[in-house]
Amino acid sequence: MLGVLAHWRELGGTVAYGSGKETSAILKLVPYGHNGFKLWCGAFYPTSGSLAIWFQHLKAKEPFSEVTVREELRRLLNEGPAINIAESKLGLRPSVPLSALAGDDSVKAVERAFAYLVGAAMGPTRGQLSELSGEQS
């Protein structure tokens, strides 16, 4: 979890820590052209042992209002062997158990997905989005 949080920060994201029953690590990002608005991208919940991806909040902002962009984020996350987010969750806040991040392949999948998320939020062209996801355009 700490490595993924460090990677998120390297990509330009920030982490805010909650103060409720469970101290959560909330993943935020100030996207290009949003005048300081912060995207709420997800959260780590160490006590309950999960990583939530907040498609629900992302879908209200460009370019994530396009289902294809959220679908690509989901696809990249699902490249992790122990990660399986259903298509029906693209407008919700699905969780992945932290145990799914125990293997290097799953951690790398999450890191690639986060790189795609940040790249999409910063306003690249469609061709650049394909490059971020590893596809040929």
C-alpha cells in the first residue's frame, strides 16, 4: 500500500488522511484546467483492508464523464490477477481487497491505471490516452 501511495504522489496526486473511525488515505488530484478543483479518485481503508476506486465522483468531471475513459481505467485495474471490478460498477465506488495488491503484477496494474487516470485528468489527446493505457492507436 505504501508503495502505491508513493507512486500516486510521484504522478502528482495528493493524499489526505481521514479522521473517522478508520483513518483512510484519500487519493486526490488537481487536474489541468480545473482551477484548483480536486478530483476525489479513491481511498485506501487499511482497517477494513480495501482500496476503493471512486468512479462515482470521477464521472462528474471531464474526461471521466465519458464511459469509455472510466472503462479503460477499469480495464487497466483488472489487469491485476486478483482484481476484478465489474463493468456495472463504473458509476459507483467499487472496492478491491488490499490482499489483491500482495503480488507485484497487481501493484503494477494499479500503478498503470493510476498513471492513466492522471494522464486523462491532465487533458491529453485520445492518442496519448491510448499510449498511457499501453494500446496502439
